[in-house]
Amino acid sequence: MNKKVLAVAGISGLLMVGGVLSASASTSGYDLFKTAVKKTHTINSFTAHTSASLSDNGKEMYLVDSLNTANLKDESGNSNVSVTNGGTTTKVDYFSKANQTVVKSSKDDKYYVKEESEHKKEFKHKEHKDENLSPKMQKDVEAIFDALTKNYQDKITAKDIANGNTELQLDLSKNQIPTVGQAVVSFFLKNIDQRKNHMEKAEFGSLQFADLKPQLPQLTNNINVSRVVLKGVVDKNEYLVGQEATIYVSGEDVNGTHHDLVLKLANKFDQLNNSKVTNVDLTGKKVVKVQDKHTGHED
Amino acid sequence: MPNLQNEWNKLLRKKSSIVLFCLSALFPLLVGPAIQMMQNKFGFTAFDGESFPLVILSLAVSFYLPLLLALCVSDMFAGEQEQKTLSFLLVRPLSRFKLFTSKIVCTGIYLLTLLMLVCLSSLITGAIWLENFTFSGLLISLSAFLLSWFPLMAIGILLVFLALWFGSSSKALTFSILLYLVMVVLTYLFPGIAQWLPAYDNDWYQRWINSGFTMVTMGRTIYLVSFSALFFTVGYYKFSRKEF
């Protein structure tokens, strides 16, 4: 009798260990992701190709495509952004140095320059310093992040792709998306028209905010986030070189027409730690000095 | 199965089980309209007819049903010992193994009944009051409720083992609740330890619904089954050796 009990207990105990270990063996994707994020945080310069697109029932209605180079050490960077909104494309170039920002849009040939005062710069510098957490705080943040993502950690799949890169993927269907997320998205989409008016008139030189803002269909019923896919690519040096998020939202407008909105955000890092920031040469160009957002500009 | 009918009748004769059945059915029916009113007032949709039963399920699986299970188990084992009624059972011409099994099966049926009650009432609520109620949503909800029986039953068997060490139902209930709370807290504080506890698998149904048959799903399933087998065996061992 005793032997039987021992045998059953022993076998089921062993199976239990096997079950847990085989389940946790395939959850290494999360650890790889964490290492990669930490390592990518330490880079000094990078080139990033970032794009965001929004489509409504399969028709692309909004696209932002940008190529950014940044040097985090001396806080310089430039980016070329093109925004395609309902068929019209606007191009904007930004150049920034430690205390100067230059904006050039494809609408005119003027260069808008904004100088930052010493005081503000110091403040910014201080702010930047605070961002670097102490090791202890970093550990606490990590613990909180671990607890928050507990339910998703073992749902991350890892797949080896070309060049020694690894692709991590987290595919969440409707019933895995937190209720708070559903509530926030539906609230945002339902109440979008109320925020429209006061932002519409904002402008920066020849650049109208309305040109850059997507015209979302006004959804009123059955709004829900039906799927979220997160992807990450980690290279062989454990840098996070690619990120992609695709968010699927469906809902109906006032007329009862069904809309499937797909928001796709993607980012690719390149030339880590050896990107060169090219700066703009303002000699002989039409320069407009911009004092502050509220006072407009003076010639 | 001998004695199963007997155990089930005993369970249904208790006023508390009838009250708890009614409460379980009423809760979703009352919460549904309240949520719908709030959503209309503030203009957001956190729940719709498809997701409402699943949200109710995740609440029930992580808080409500383990408590009811602890209550049922502590009454069935420690409680009967306390009232000295267990000895009447033991003198019947039934082996202790059969007695033990019939009690566990009865707990399982009780749990399934509770799950089905909550499932039905939340489906009805979703169909009547909330928008976007679909047939596929109905199927997913139904299978999610059925699948949730397994991890809850693993917790139930663990609680049976615990209850056997106590001579009174109130003590057994208190310690069961404490044990469950500790398990839940541990899953948040130390995810590494958590995977050895059955409370980690409260969302076990999501693995089946979303990723289907994968390595992780299989590993966790083997874990749940062997965990139940282990505590069933040691529980039976304790029960068979116990003097009443």
C-alpha cells in the first residue's frame, strides 16, 4: 500500500517538474527582450527609420515616414519626415543641435530657426540627467514591469531569422487585451470630434496642423480592439534593432457602416553607435527666427 | 458510484449552497445593466457582449470560485469530522478510497454547476444588454468556462489535502483562504516561484483559446494533471490513515 502511494506520488511529482520546466523553457523570449532593451538603452548614436500608417477598411489613409539620425551624447539630430494624409504629401525636415532647432517644410523655402535660451537648456539638461535611473531604481522598475507583464511573458514566441537575428512576437487577441485598454481606446475614438476644433487652427509658419492630422472616421458603436501584434527583432549583439506594433480596431459609424482600422507603427535601428549627424548650413538661406510658440514669428 | 448521491444530497440540503447558487447567477445579471449604463454615460466601451462573460470568468476564477471551493471542501472534510457525522459514513461497507473519491467527484460537480450557472447568466446578460454579442463569442465563452474547471479543480484538491489536517471547518476555511491569498501574492511578487503553483494557471483557458496546442500549453497541462494526481494521492493517504 505504502509503496503504491510512493510510486504514484513520485511519478506525478516528476511529471509536474517536467511540465513546468518544458513550459518555462519556451519563455526565454521575454528575457531576451529585457536584455535587448537594457543594452539598446546604452547606445550613443543611431539611425532610425520610423513609420506609422493608418488604414481604414484596407485603404491606407495616413502615412508618416521618417528617417532620423540622432547623437544622444551632444544632443544633436536630424530627421526627414514625410506625411501623406488622404493623398497629399507634406515633407518636413528637422535639424537640431544642443540649443537650436531648425524646421524646413516642403510648403515654402524658408528655414524656421528656434534658439533656446540658456536657462531652458539647463533645465532640459537637468531633466535629461534625471532620466538616468540609479541601479537600485532600475531594478525596482524592472520588478514592477515583470509583475505587470506577468500574464504575457510566456506568450512571447521567439524565432530565429536571417543574419543571426531573432524575432520576438506577442500576438494578443481580443480577450487578452486588458479591459482598461479597451476602455481607453473606445473613449478616445468616440470623443475624438470634441478635441478636433481647438487643435485645427494651430500652425507653425506655413505648416498647418490640419495637414498633419489624420481624419479618422467617427465611430460610435461596437468599438473594440480586436487584436494587437507586437514584434521585436534582436540582432546577434543583443540590440533591439526592430520594433513593430500593429493594432486592429473595429467599430461602426453613425450610419452603421463597419470600419476596420489598422494602425501600424514600425521602427528600425541602424548604424548603432556610428551614425553621423549632418547639420544644416544656413548661409544664404531664408531664415525666419521663431521666438516662442505663442508669439508667432518675426522677420 | 456509491455514496456520490449521498454527498450531493448533503450539499444541496445546506441553505448556504442554495444561497450561493442564487448569488452566482444574480451577480452578472445585475452587473451587466450597471456597466451598460455607465458606458453610455461616459462614452466608452470596456465590455461588449463578446468579452463580458470572459471578464466575469476571470473575476470568478481568481477570487470568487476559490473561496466557494474552500468553503465546500472544508465543510465536506473537516466539518463532517467536527460534527462527528463522518463516522456514520465510515462504518458503511465502503472502502475509504471510494469514500474519498466520491467526495472529490462531488466537489467537482459542485464546481461545474457553479461555473455553468455563472456562464449562463453572463451570456444572457451579454445578449440582452450589451452590444456586439456574437455566436463565436458564445462558443468561446462556453469553452473558456468549461476549461476553467481544470485549474480550479487542482486548487480544490490541494485544499482537500489541507482540510484533512484540521479538525474544524472554520480553521480549515481560514487556512485555505490564507493559503490561496499567499499563492496569489506570490505569483505577482516572484513569477519564478509562481509557476510551481496552480494559481499561476488561473488563465489556463486563454492558452487553449489563443495559442492552441503549443509547448507551453502542453507543459502547463501536464503540470496541472500531475499536480492533481499528486495531491489526490497524498490526500487519500492522509485520509486512509486518519483516525476519527
